[in-house]
Amino acid sequence: MTQMLHYNEICAALRGLVQSGVALTENAGGSDLVSVGSNRLFSPGRGVALTDDEGHREEHTVSEVVGLTQVRLDAPVSGEFLVENGAALRLNPPALADLKWIGQGLPEIMPQPPATHLPCLIVQPGRMEQPLAAGTNRAYQQDYRVRLCYLERPAAGEASGVEVLEKAGTLFDLLMADPYLGGAAWQMQVVAVEPQPQEVRRLREAGLEVIGVAIEVLARRLEMR
């Protein structure tokens, strides 16, 4: 049976994107051309790094973007980066370089003690809808709403609220840079930004000194009947 519910795929792509990365769709090695689900995050002259879940890393510079799904590097990839090992192409340095932890679920799942894992970002799967009037006789349109909650320690003085909104701006720009979500959606965009959201209020009531912002995204897929 074909799997038609794609929460994990959408959330995995979002976790990768907030780390300034896009998963490879083909193994890389021996060529200067790298294939990804979407290349919209990258531009000529930007520093990038190939990484995988086994800790391998190789740094390059983008030479050009080819079509919608390929990136040409300044030199052939000397190592081997396999899709099955979680290979990804990432901006170097990443846009949110100080993130200490990225999770999926509710803020209450943060590792203990929570204060040592800030700043962090938590991806929360939300409502999925298949609008009756939006599909075709051959496909369903699927709308996935996902909430991303960014949390950090408050800075001294009144500037803390300003600083967290600056981080929200960086996260907003990062998410909006790739409307195809690394190939996991045919359309993805930010639909709401909420300073000091309910997640922050709950954590502060529980005694954790945090500030933060929530960003809601809508990711659309077209699933064949």
C-alpha cells in the first residue's frame, strides 16, 4: 500500500531547513554536481558543506545552480555521501549557527535540564487537510500546517525582546528561501508569526526563564489517488 500521510517527511525537511540544509536525492562523490530535492536555498558564491549522519563533512563553494534540483560545486566531491546515511548539503556557516537542539513534538519534551539546551527549535506537527474542492479526479491536495517554536534565554535588559525578533527574522527568511521545502512539498510558505506564544507562557509558568517566537508554515502536496 502506498503511504499517503507525510507528516514525518514534512517535519524532517523542516528540521533540515532550519539547520540551513537540504537532503541529497542522489549519492554524491566524484562529481562536482550534487542533486537535492530543491536548490532554492543556494546561490553562486555561497559556502556550503556536505554532511551525513556518520559525521563526515566536506566544504565547498557553490559554482552555479542548475535547474531546480542540482548544485554545481567549485570542485568534485572527494568523499562519498550516501542518501541512506542522511547526506545533506548545508549553508556554511548556517543561518542559525547557535542552535543547540532541534526536536519534534511539544516544548515539554526538551532534554533535562532544559536551560542547557537553549537556544533550541521545536517542530510541532499540526492539522492536515484534504480540501474537497482543491484536488482533481486523479490527485488529492494535502495541506500540512506545522508550528515551529524558537526558544532562547532572555538577554539582560529590555533588548531581549528585540533580539528574539531578530532571530525570528532570520528563521522567517530561511523558511521562505525554499518554497519547495527541499522537494517535500510543491508549495511551502510562512503563514503566521507569533511573538511570545503560548508555549513560552507555559514554560515560564513552569519556572523556565525563556523567551521565544512561534512560526506557522503551510506545506502543500499533491498526492495521487
